[in-house]
Amino acid sequence: MLPDLRFRPDPRCDDFIDDLGFTALLAGPEPDRGRTGEILAKCRSRQPLDLQETAALLLQQDPERDEEILEAARAPMWRIHRERPAPPTPLCVGSRCTNECAYCAFRRSNPLAIRHTLTKEELLDRARTLANAGHTRLMLLWGEHDDYDPETIAQTVETVHSVRTPAEELLEVSVTAAPMCEAGYQRIASAEIGTFQIFQETYHHRTYRKMHPPRTTKGDYLRRLDAPGQAMEAGLNDVGIGALLGLYDWRFEVLGLVAHARHLRTRHGTGPSMISIPRLRPASGVLIALRHHVTDEDMERMTAILRLAIPSTVVTDNFAHLQGGDPLDISL
């Protein structure tokens, strides 16, 4: 008998993202120096922050305190990165997609999109090229399409596992993919992946609805929000989450990521191993106007605050280590 492939949000899943509450926190007064000092002292002991403490750091405007926030973030960052030396290098395996995400060049209705799925030979060639260039941790990506089912994803991971580095070391292979059923998560877990990552894209409900039409698989906000927890329950303990910066106020997304990490830790005993915060970039066939520009200074501050708020998690923008250029150029 074939497994039931339909995805069902866990009935126990609360919608723990409080838009009004987050907005109220971000509208609060700037904390005084004493309060900021107390929070930074807590950070230096590597204790996770709650939402109120995180919001206080986001509201901080004193340049001296900003520098203290950046300095405090450096110590836990290096300890974590000694265990996981570099963020994974993205390798896009397939660009077919049934979704209509307004910000994405892969969306179904984009006539300029190039649709291609790597053959086994192409996949091996690209994986070997990256391995020979020193990339030992890969992140495989797909569009959301029936062609990219759990069995296909697992087989792709297993194929890449056959590639060795010049030192004959195994590659660590992680996956960014769509929500799936329990049997799907279990099949992917059997392929011995590194991190299984699911992006929420934006935690702001109204923006999410605006960007993801309701008659698409990605149009269900709760389905997306609940998926990392379901993946954990199915045996994928190394789970990553992420937000796509530029869709809404980056400070709101920080609170969403912190709330999501706290929810996973409370429900499943562990939080995400990785948080990704890439910024939107120009893409072929994408014409939406972005009102929430994220500067380099914003990125630096955001990364620091997330590292302090969730000290056991690696925070990365996914593509920064590529030193420029469109990351899709290396894969399709």
C-alpha cells in the first residue's frame, strides 16, 4: 500500500506568530543603557533571549551600544563555526515549480524562466567541480514541483554522496525543500542528509498572503510554519529555518525567527541548527516593488542580534561566501 503523501499541519500547532504583538514590541521606546547592559550580560553567558529582550536590542539606537552588540556576537559565532566551519554552498538541482511566488523567477507563470532539472551526469559534474574548489558542504535546492518528490530528493542526495573531495572526504549534503508528509521526511532522513531546511519566506501574515496566492501549495501559511516541527517528529533532527529579507520589515522577521526557534525548542527539545537570511535580488521576470530595503549595516546588525538571541544556531545569508555573482550560475 502506498503511503499517504498529503501534508497535514499538526492539529497541535498554534499560530505562534503574533503580528500585533510583534508590531507593538517594535513600536516601543528605546531601552535605556542599563536595560541594554543587562541583556548583553545575559548574551555573554550564551543564554537565549526572549522576544522582549530581542526587541530591546532591535530598538537600540546608541552607536556605542550598537558596537557592543556586534562585539558580543563575535564570541559565540566563532565557537559555533569551529564546529560547522562554513555555510553550505547552494547547488540548484531543478527549476520547475508549480507555485506563483511574486518575488521568484521560478514561479509557474514566468515566461522568461529556464526550466531544467540536472541529469545525473550534470549533477555529478557540478558536485565534483564544487568539491575540487574546496566546498565540502553543499545545499541542494529545487523548485516546488511533483517531479521533485521525496524519493527523487533522497536519490539525488545519495548520488552526491558518491562524490569525494581531493582528500577523499565525504561531502556533507543538506537540502532546502518544500513541506512533505511523514513518510517523505523519513525517506530523506534515510539518505543521511546534513540539514533539512524550510524557508518561511516572511512571518508577516498579510505579506505572506500577498506574495503567495491561495490556490498554490505555498499559499498555506500554517502548512509552512508547521513543517519544520513535523520534520523533527519524523526523525530529521537537524532542521533549518529562514526568512527572505526585503518582503517586510527585517526587524519583524527577526522576531518571527526567534519565536519559531523558541517554539521548536519548547515542543521538540531542540531549536534549528541553522537560520538563513538571504536578501532579495533582481531576477528575470520579477517586477515587484520592494518597500523594505535591507542595507549592509542592517544585515550586520540583524546577524549579530540573531546570534545573540539564539546562540546555539548558525546564522548565514547562504550566499555571502560565494563572493558575489548570482548563485544560480553555478548550478543551471
